[in-house]
Amino acid sequence: RAVEDIRNSGVYPTMLEAFDHNTLVALDAYRKTHYANSAAMLIFKIDSATPESESVMKDLLTKYRAADVWVTSKANEQKNLMQMRWDMLPAVFRGQNHIMEDMAVPLSKLAEMVDYIAKISEELDIKIYTAGHAGDGNVHPTIVWPKAQKQAPVAVTKALRLMFSKALKLGGTISGEHSVGMLKNQWNNDELGDDVDMVQHQIKALLDPMNLLNPKRKIN
């Protein structure tokens, strides 16, 4: 909810990233830091801060009970904060099988989507790390399971299906920035509709009548 209000405040951050508690625990283990006493974290960057914009941000962060606010203009401190963003994936991935997904929803639905991901994580008893480019409504829930278990557990597949369905119901998309791939091909028609599918087949038939280009993929 804070993300939505920040974006609607007139102060437009050039970066607005979010980590849930599970991600902070993984980062602490990876970087030997101590951020996991927080339930979640936002990292944001404002290129041209003014006293007015800083006041707006302070009021919003107070409204949403931000426990610890750190503001810096020092390049080395900014780099350390950015390093958390870069280290997020190796921190979460290491030593476990994983599937990182890529959904986006309208900002007004972001809190509902994140709550839903936490709910299915609990109900299906699976570990999900949720982070993403929150300012764009883009979330990257990463599901993990033990390295020794080669095949993804049934609960993982079910969680993916539930998340895709929820994102679409909220007016979002199954792919915010990393395309679709084989895993969620089946969801293309649910998002785009039969008319788009028909046009895509027609274009494919026109340009590749012998079906030589990338066969058995998106358009089979």
C-alpha cells in the first residue's frame, strides 16, 4: 500500500524495489547483514530530492509505520543498498531448486497480490520468496524446494497455477518483463484471448508454412 501511495504522491522514484521477510532472511544469511528483524523492505531512489519531496516521503513512511528509515546521498552507501538488489537472486537460489516467476498487477492490487502469495505459501506448505520492482507492480515470487528432489513437487505446480490465475483476475499479466517460455504457454490464451491466438497462428502460417522456425513452442 505504501508503494501505491508513493507512486501517486507526485514524487516519482527512479527505483522502487521491495523485499519480503523471507528474502531479507536469505540476504542476511548471504551477506552477513541484519535486516530480517523487519517484516519487509523498500529501497527507493529519487534523482532530484527537494525538501518538499523528502517531507512527502517522510509523511508516507510514517503513515505506514516504517520502522527504520535510512536516507543517504553518499555513493558508497547507495552502492551497498543496490548490492542488496543484485544479491537477491543468488541469496535465494543457492543450494536449492527454484522457479522464479514474473507477474505484474495494477499498483492498486499489489498489496492484495503479495498477501495472496503469502497465503498460498502457508496453505501449500512451500517456501516462497517475494521481491520485485514494486513501483511497476512487478512481483517475482520464487518457489524453492530441496536440491535432492529433481522433479518439482505437485504443490509447486499448484502454487504457480494459483498465482497466474490470481494475477489475471486482478487485471494483471502473467509476464511483466521476462517473456513467457514453455512453463506458462498454456496461460497465453487466458490472458490474450482466442482472437489473438488465431491471428498469431495466421502470421505463423504466412511466414513459416513448413513450421521450421522454433517448432512446438508458442505456436504449435
